[in-house]
Amino acid sequence: MLKEFKEFAAKGNMLDMAVGIVIGAAFATIITSLVNDIIMPPIGMALGGVDFTEFYATLQQGDPAGPYATLLAAKEAGAVTINWGIFVNSLITFLIVAFALFVVIKGFNKMQREEEAAPEVMPEPSDEAKLLSEIRDLLQAKS
């Protein structure tokens, strides 16, 4: 079983997958920052200058009872909340990542189609192959 694991771990696919996961995690961090720091502030301004992550619904009051000025204040009081503003941020992040992945896969598929459509060029026969062909042709001519 250890031998099989070594063979599996030594395969190039596993290394490629590891690199993809690390790059994907870094990409997710960038996209999260894009949504939270670039996209959502203008949307918040359009909604009257409110921080979008502060949109939440209180299901159960904490101690002391609300209303709470911020989500953090509600959490500190122990209130039970539905954080739908954070969910919308996450949804926008997902849509951006999905679109970026779509663009990458579309480019990869296009590149594959171009490779498949490219005519296969036959290599020039070696000198030995040319000589053998000439000998074959001479033998056929004598028959």
C-alpha cells in the first residue's frame, strides 16, 4: 500500500493539482478583496452610504436588546442574526470567480480546437528510409 501511495504521489497530475489549489486560493483572496474593497463600496454609496456587510436581520435579541448599530455590536450582544449582506458579497465573489473560470476554460477549449484543426505535418523521411524506398522500387522494377 505504501508503494501504491508513492506511485500516486509521484505522478505529475498530483503536483499539477497542488499548484492549481494554491493558485486558486490566492485567486480567491484577490477576488474577495475586489468584491469587498472595490465593487461593494460604490454599491453601498448608491444605497445611501451604508456598508453592505452591515445588512442583517435579527432573529433573536441579545443582552442588551437591540436595535444594534452594527453587526459586530449585535454579535457582541449575543444576538442571533441572518447576515444577508455578507451572503450577497459571497454570491458576487462566486459569480466573479465562476466567470473568470469560464473565460479560462473557454480559452483552453479554443486552443485545443485549434490544435486539433491544425494539419498534421509528416516528418521528412530519414536518409535510410529514402535509400530503402529506392531499393524497394528497384526490386519491384526487376520483377
